[in-house]
Amino acid sequence: MGAEASAEGLPAEQRARVLIDRQLADAGWAVQDRKDPNLFAGPGVAVREVVMKPGHGRADYLLYVDRRAVGVIEAKPQGTTLSGVEWQSAMYADGLPDAIAKRAVTIEGRLPFVVEANGSETHFTNGYDPDARARRLFCIPRPGTLAKVIRDAETDPERPTWRAKVRDLPDLETTALRPAQITAIEGIEQSLAEQLPQVQGHTAGRWGAGSRRIVSYQIWASRFQPLEPH
């Protein structure tokens, strides 16, 4: 409420910046001005208005985790369709000046984390995901969340994220499952592997809530938990 009140009466873009500054602070980011940044202010620092290399414009916010550049935010006025500005944030993500790039986390020269925000909506792209694309979030990710994503990617570069891992699941143990459960689980896993917006298990619409709970448990028990010896 404080940020919204302080933003009243400001032009639309400035009003969005006030809201985004507050959202960053609430998520644990220290917001800094580019003229006098302090990368030791906390584990996550968001620096405003960073000039990128020639031809790549000026990033509204450059995100640092543990003093390494990891991502950018493109800020727009409220009401802006964020999918229409992804090209701008993508331009910033691969436009790091040499001095910053020396201590940055990159994937083939590109920052892994890209955010578009307008104060009421947030879109986030995790460059470690297979077929990475923007996804709507409720809030800007915390510095610790991005730090964990980076650690996981460094530990397991072949399967750096959850979306990468579900593409390479172990064989399903079907001994204790009924045919309908096998069909449902395989349908759900196929949807997950294909990165569909919603799980498309074709039997889900015909099953009751109790059956869906059984399937959920079976996925958890047979896919993600080690089997205990009898």
C-alpha cells in the first residue's frame, strides 16, 4: 500500500518503477543507482539504468547475485502487454559491457535470467530451462532462489532445472499400478516433458478427486522417491 500511495500522481512509467522498486525490496534485493552501486549491500543487488554495450540500449535493472551479474529486468508502465517487450530484455541479456561480463554468470555469453515487469505483472525466463520461455510469476524471484538455480545448474549441467529433469525420468515401476493409473501417469509425464501449460492427462477429466490424489501420490512415490528394500 505504501508504494502504491507514493506512486499516485506520477507518470505511468515512473509509477511502475516505484512499484517495481518496492517489489524488489520485498523480495530481498538491494536497489542501487548505477552512479554509485554497492554490490556488497546484500546477496542480491538490482542496479538501475545500466548502460549496456553499444547497440544494446540501457537495462532498466541489472541483477547481481553474490556480486555477479545474472539477469536483467525490463520495466514497463502498468497495462503494457509484457510478451510484446521480450525482445528488449533479450537484447539486454546478451549485451553486457566487457567490464561486467568478466564477473557475470552467462550461458553462451547471455545472462540466464530475464524479467519483464510492469508493477502488476511479472514474466520470468529461466535460461537454464530446455526451450526456455517467459512464464508468469506472482512476484520477482528472490536472490537466494536464483543462486540455487545457478548452483543446481553447475552441479548437474545436463539436467540443470526441474523442467530438464522431467524430460529424463527413470522407467516407471508399474507393479503396484492399475492400467488406468499407468495411462494417467504416462499422460501427465508426457505433458510435463513437452512443457505444456497445463497437464493434459486425458483421463483426468473423467476421474474423481480421490482418484487424482492416488495418481499424484503414485507419481511422487514411484518417480521421485527411492524404493525402500523390503
